[in-house]
Amino acid sequence: MGEIKLDVTSTVAEKGVELAKGFLEKLLGSSVEETGLLISDNIKLIYCSLTESYKNS
């Protein structure tokens, strides 16, 4: 029977990795950014609450 050969060059593998990396960056990048903004807003809210409490005492 004939032998089936699979010839994958490193450039094809590199392109596949680049595509996967780009996809994950698009998929997760905005989520990470939004999470950072939410944390930042919560820290600002806590800080403002603490400074208001300090001013009123």
C-alpha cells in the first residue's frame, strides 16, 4: 500500500500559532480590559467613601 506523508513546514505552524494568538487576544483582551476598569471604579468608589467618612468625622 502507499505511504501517506504529511509535510508541515515551520512557517505554516507559525502562521497557525499567530492566528490562534490573535483570536485569543481579540476574545480575551476586551474582557481583561473591562475587568480592569471595573476594579478601578470599585477602588475609586471605596476611596471616595472613605474620604467622605473621614471628612464627616
